[in-house]
Amino acid sequence: MTEETIHIAKQKFEQLYFSLREKEGRIYTDEQLLHLPDVKKDHPHFAEWQLRNKSYLRLKNYLAKRVFPVKILEVGCGNGWLSHRLSFLPGACITGIDINSIELHQAKRVFSHISNLHFINTAIDMIGPGESDHIIFAASIQYFSSLKEILDSAIQKLKPQGEIHILDTHFYNPGEIAAAKARTVDHFTNLGFPEMSSFYFHHTMDELSSFKHEIIYQPSFFQRQFNNNKNPFPWICIKNA
């Protein structure tokens, strides 16, 4: 694949993804972005942001117990709301990266006054090795086709004893994959963006078997099925062994 072909594919995905986000009502004003994950109760994604806030608070409390200063890299940071919140950790230096430039430009503009927070329009492969204490994938790992490849790449960017954190992403049992893929196709088709299904991937816990990992938070079956106030996604921590 030539560099020009890669560039065209990136542009296609970027525009498709942004258009989908607009259709779903997930593009925010600068003022709204400054306050995320707090949104008004009448916001169409209020319940989702309640869950995202709980994930953020768990992560913040966990990281606050680490030795500082630390360098934190968020991969697929989007509009940068989580990186922004983590920048309030004393002694933390936060870098958010994303290959999509539209929302990232907003993040750069809105959070430009924060000295320990930086945003780069790039892929993780372009980040220097051994630089990060923590690498975070928050609702982004599902956009990588190979879980092993992206985690192998991320581990190379960690310092010794560094950690990868995967949040707000569903992991499936092998027998659930076919049905999940069908639901994804139906979802994007109903929204008018059937092409997006080819950019969305379904990963299993089995794919983590070759990594030294720990499930820090695991919702029970009862919580996932019957309690809308509980985060239905696991929090997975992978350590650089």
C-alpha cells in the first residue's frame, strides 16, 4: 500500500467517523467540551456520560496512588476530554494522540492554556519507545483490527513497569462474535453509515492470553443485564513485564 493510498484511506475514515459522530449527536461545542464528562440531564447521551465519568473517576483515583511525576499517553483521544481531566493530576504530563484531526484540532484549541497537556495528530507507531508510564485506550481499542499488534506496539512505548489501561470497551466470548458483528452492521446501516462496520472490530478476552494482564474492574452478569447505573465494560490493565 502506497503512502498516497494510506492517506486517502485515512481521510475517508476521518470524514466518515466525524459524520457519524455528528449524526449521533456526539460533536460538542467548546463550552460543552470544557465540562465533559458533565452534561445536562436532558442531553441525549446523559446516561452514557454518567458511565464514562465513573470510569474516569476510577482511573483517576488509581493513578493518584502512583509515584509522580508520570507521563500518560492516551491513544485515540478524540476531543481530548479524558486527557484534559487527567491533566489535573499533580505531576502528570499528558499527551493525547489521534489520527483523526477534526476533533483533535478542537482539543488543541480548547485546552491550549494547559501547560502539561499536549495533543498530536499521529499514530502510536510514531511515538518514541520507552517514554510512557501509562498508556490509555478509552473507548478506542475497538478501532484496531489486531489487538495483539496494537498492544505489542503500545508495550514498546512503555517505560519498565509501565501499564496499559483499556476502558469502556466491550470484550466478547468467542461464541458471541458473529451475533455482535451482525448487530454492528445493523446499527451502522440504520444510521446511514454501513461502511463504518468495516472499521469496527470485536475482540475477545482470549486475545489477551499472551499478555500479563489484570482485570481491575469486572461487572457481573447481573450488573450488565439489569443495572443501567453500572458500567458494563471491564477495566483491563496490562503490565510491561
